[in-house]
Amino acid sequence: MDTTLLFELPVAGKDIKALVNRHCMKNTVFYSVELMEESHTTACHFMAYDTVEWMYKFIGDTTPIALLEKEEEFSEFIFRSFHDYCLS
């Protein structure tokens, strides 16, 4: 894990905190998104860059719909905060 940033946003009517962690391994870059409640991790989901849609997307089928609805916001946060670092 390379860097961690805190991102706060409303999901399903309540404010959540998410720790977004960048992971760089050779030519692969992905992000883990840890959802936090009262400083405890309640869930962890992963995002990777989708070259077709040109944005970071959640990986797998277990991502809750409320979180998928915020996928674009997470993607924009990653672009603003991390994206260029691993690609240079």
C-alpha cells in the first residue's frame, strides 16, 4: 500500500468516511476503499481503472447499490488525488 486518503460523502442517507488506499504493483494500480464507522472498518471494496469508460470502477459483484451510485464520485476523487502519481 502506497498512500491513504480520507474521503467523506453521503451514502444511502448517512455520511460515511472512506479510506482510499493506492496499491501499485509493477504495471498494475488499484485502490481499496475501506468504509468506516466510528473508526472501525465495516467493509472493503476495490476499484480499478476501466479503459473503456475512462474511469475507476468497483470490481466484483458484492458492492452495495448505494455505494455503486457514488462510483463516479470515488473515481473523480482518485483522479484528483492519486491518478498521475502511479502513471509517471
